[in-house]
Amino acid sequence: MRVDGVGAYEAELAWFKSSYSAGDGGDCVEVASCFDTVQVRDSKDIARPSLTLAPSAWTAFITFAREV
């Protein structure tokens, strides 16, 4: 896992919010797939660097979150 600076490739990503998001501008993360990584960022502060995860790490997180 690493934190990347905002790069040119990041501006071209298709970002998605969770279907559980209220849509009222509240707390939310956005996720985008990029080649062999998954990018995660704060929807309220998209200028900050995104978190870069391996797809296996993202899958493990989603699996854990569903169990909680």
C-alpha cells in the first residue's frame, strides 16, 4: 500500500461512490480502478493524494467490511 501524489493519470480515472452514499455531500470515499491498482480518495477533498491498493488488498477490505 502506498499514497501517491495527484498525477496526470489520476485525473483521467472514472471515480465511483458507494451505492450506500447518501448523496448529500456527507462522508464518502470514491474508488477507481487503474490497470493493476485500485485508487481510493476522500470525496470531499479530491485534491489530496489517493490511496493506492493492490486489487487483492481492496478485495480483502471489502470482504471484511461486509462482515462487520
